Amino acid sequence: MGIIQGTAGQDTALVSANPRRKWRWLALPVVLVLIVAAAWPALSRYSSAERSVSRERLRFAVVTRGNFVSDVAAQGKAVAAVSPTLYATGAGVVTLLVSAGEGVKKGQVLATVDSPDITNELAREQVNLDSLRSAVARQKVDARTRISQGQLAIELAKVTEGASERELARAEDAKRRGVMPDIEVARRADELTVARVRAKQMQEEAGLLTEGLNFELKTRQQEAERQLLLVANLARRAEELTVKAPVDGIVGTLAVAQKSAVAANQPLLTVVDLSALEVEIQVPETYAQSMGLGMTAEIVWGEQRHAGKLTALSPEVQNGQVIARVRFDGETPKELRQNQRVSVRIVLDQRDGVLMVQRGPFLEAGAGRSAYVVTDGIARRQAIRTGATSLAAVEVLEGLKEGDEIILTGSDSFDDAETLYLRD
């Protein structure tokens, strides 16, 4: 009987799998879960933002607290602080005695105007003044004469009153002796009464006459005074026909030609006082409301720096600019000449402990009413309120706190999105 062989020769031994490989497959889901968990906040922020913006395209700044200096810088030019224009006081023919650019001294005769109208009118009014003065003198003589006549009438009335008193006394004495009837005594008494009334009336008329004469005399004197003022004004205009330099300086421009006919109040020439120079600047109208007369300024000319003060500010705006003038706080540099270019810095405000942030396009884009605040990679638009501004910073009044990070870049490219995801 044959031996039945087993299947041992047909079997193949199998090697068991590596335990590490088994654990690798088990760890893969765990790693995926950890990756998702780690990326979830970023994915969540990304999904909650309206727009995604690269950080490289943006500029950032941190809100700080410190010394805030609000100032404005502008370019300007030196101009004469005193440059009066001289005018003709009347119509006539002008004779110029100087040329443009010629140096002159105060009080020097620069031009004359031959004005027959003013000279003839002055002579005519002077005659009228002499006539009124003569009338005043005659009025005084007439007043004294009439007052003297009134005084004479009063004295005569007193004499008549005294005579009547004596006549009445004699009549009463004769009546007591029985040699004069009562009717004669009564007639003497009536005459005395009439004399007294007449004397009183004379005194009252003399008083009224004196008042009337004084009133007429005062009226004549006032007419003469009015005429004197008119003559004085014409004399001043006639004197001003001789045009004199009001200050030391040079003749700037000649507005008329030699021996030309000019009208009244027509400009003749300009005198420039180079000893007193100011700086004329133009500043944006947005700064005009913060500027005030007397503010300190710094005038930079080359490498020189001089203190100054704001002395004039135009009330009107031209092409978005306001014209202002700054005066040197001290002596004017002798080397400075008219129309030379200088730089001016005006300090508008200076305070310590002010909450502020760097100035950027966000201020103009949002009109200072909003800013994007960055928190954990998300920028959210937030309402703010700003105050004073300077060339480098802006004051923060509401909406931000110290340490907040904001986007300086303007929001025009964000399409007014409320939230932004900032990707690296």
C-alpha cells in the first residue's frame, strides 16, 4: 500500500506585515485632522471676509500717544511790507521828476500835477471865506451898536420912571396941603405905572435883542467855519498835487507817461520800501480754518532760519488756496531781496499726550470718518473721528485706542468692503 504524501510541499510560508506600516496608515487620518484643525481658523477668517488683499500691497501704522505738532509748510516769496501807490488828487497834467528803479528819500518830490480846476476852485473859495469873515466882523459891529441902542432905551425908561415917581410925590404933598385935586394925583400915579411898565418892557426887549444878535452872529461864524473847512480841504488837495515820497525806498513802477493827462484818483507811481520785507505764501484752504493771526512761524531761507509771525490772512479762497503773510519777528535779513523764494512753516497746534496715528491716504479716502483696524489677519472697517492734522500725523478723537493697527492705504481699491482678509 502506498504512502499518501501530505501537502506540506505545496504550502508557502507567509511573512507577517511590518507593524510600523500598520501604524502609518492609522496615523494618516490623525495628521489630516490636525492639519484641518490648524488651518481652520485661517479658513474661517477667509470665508468671513468680503475681500482678500495681499499684505505687500498695503501700508500699516500703529496708533500711538505722544507729542502732537500740527503745522503747515508752504513755499513763498519775499514781498515789500510797505509799497504805497500814489494817486493824483485832481485831474490835470502830470510831470514826473523820477524814473522807475530810482532810490528816493521820504519827503522827496516825485511828481507834480498841474490842475487848474483845483487851483481856481481854491482861489474862489478863499474869496468866499474872506467875504464871510468880513460879514462876521460887520455882524459884531452891528450887534454892539444895537445892544448899545437898547441899553440907551432902558436908561431913558428908568429916567422917565424916576421923574414920574417924583411928580407923584409932589402931587401927593400938594394934595395934603389942599392945593391939588385928587384927579391930578391919580393922573400922576397912572403916569408912574406907565413909566414902570415901559421900563420893564425895555429891559425884556433888550434881552431878546441881545439873544437874537448873538444867534445871528453865531450863524455867521458857523458859515465862516464851514467855508474854512472847505478851503482847508482844497488847500490840502492843491498841496497833494505835489506828490512826495511817503517812505525811503525805490520807485517801483510808473503808471503814467511823462506830461500825460490824468484823471482824479488815477494811480501815478508806486514806492517800494525794501527795509521792511514780509513773506507771502499760499496755503490749502483746508488749513485756513485752523490758522489765526499771531501764530508763530519759521522762515527758512537757504541755511538760515528766522522766527516770524502770521500777520495777514486773506478772507477769500482762490483756486483752493488762501493767501497769507508772515512777518519777520525781528530784523529783516539784509541779504534778502524782493521776490526771492523762501520756505515757511507755521505751527498750528502743539500738545502732549495726544492719541494719534501716521497720516496716510485713508484720511482723504474716508474723509477722516473711517479706518480699517487689523486684528488676527482680518481688517474691519470701523467708524472713527479725527481732529487736527499735521504733515506727518493726524489726531484721533474717537474710534481707536493706543496700540491699534490700521491700514494707511486708501480704501478706494477695496470697493467699500467691510472686512478684508490679509494674506501673506
